Amino acid sequence: MIRKIIQIDEEKCNGCGACAMACHEGAIGMADGKAKLLRDDYCDGLGDCLPACPTGAISFVERKAAAYNEAAVLAAKAKKNQPLACGCPGSAAKTIKRREKVTETTAPSESELRQWPVQIKLVPVNAPWFDGAKLLVAADCTAYAYANFHQDFLKGHITLVGCPKLDAVDYATKLTEIIRENDILSVTVVRMEVPCCAGIENAVKTALRESGKWIPWNVAILATDGRMIERV
């Protein structure tokens, strides 16, 4: 049948997962850091996901599609032991078991944070500490997951943190201005392995491209249990 159904522009999608959270039917999920329409028959065509998208990546089209199947949607919800309202593996609950470590009492380590504020939404575009800076752009969960975050990442960097899933903004715009208007020497991205966290990496890629500058950059990906999965 021909009916109204959503369409997702992957070029505009920043992987934040807001649309998947807004889709109560589970028609949208995250794959390879991008939002995907998983099943036509799960989309009711009402468009709750449209206003949730911060980049305007979702629109309506009329095309041949399976009819909305409410019974299938309800059955799929019932099968999930731990239903994820957002459809994102990053929201799955898990317990991480650690062995107790016996250590001698030592003086607490000093923080390597070099500036304030650190939230992407709050930092000014122009600040003296951006001059000649090595920029660290990190998903805010990374500092909690990775034990040596200060020594391995924060040290010697100007730090910007955010969560592309929870902040209803496009980081790329702000990051483009910062890179374009300041003498940034390099950019390091630290993100979690979960799909929605790809949004912060995509925002940096977009900012580097739109800034018109060539700046060396690298990405570190962490597992939810704190292991380093990849660093390139």
C-alpha cells in the first residue's frame, strides 16, 4: 500500500538517538552510529520522532510500505525483558564486577583539568586557553569509565565534554566555530562504544571539515566496563 512514512537522511543524522527515544513503537533503532527505520510495519506515520531530531534528518514521504501493525508492535514490546525506550544498547543496565584491590594509602592525585567550563554548550567560542590548544572532545561518560582518564587523556589538553543523546543540540556548529576562530593544534575524541555515542565523533568530523582547516585528530573508543577498545 502507498502511505505516509518517515524517511531518515543519514547525511544529516548525528547519531544522537533522540528519534529512537521518541519512537514508542520501536520502529527506529541505531546501527553503525546512525538512526535507521528498522521496520515499515512498526512506523505508525504519526511522526513523534520528527520534533525530537535536532538536525532535521527526519521527514515524511509517501511510498509503498507495509501497513502499520499494532499487534506486532505490542508483541515485540512484550518479548523484551528489559525494554529500552530509546532502542539504544547504551541504556541497557548491567553490573560490572571488580576485584577488590589492596593499596597503600597515598596522597590523592592532582586534577589535570586546565580550564572551566567544560560542557560544550557552556564554553565560550573565544577564550585565551584555546590559543595553541590540544583539544580533547569527550563523551561525558568516558571520565567515569576509564580509570586513568586524567593522565592518559586530560593531561595537556583543553577539555570539552557532552552527551549527544541527552543534549538536544548539534555540537558540530559550536565546534566548527571554536576550531575556525582559534589556533587549535590537534583534536582527540574519546567516546564510548555504544552507537549513540558516535554522535560526538561525527560532530567533530563535521566541524573539522566545515572549519576549512587541516588539523591532526584521533579517536579513542572505550568499552562500558572501562577497557580501551580502539585508539586510532
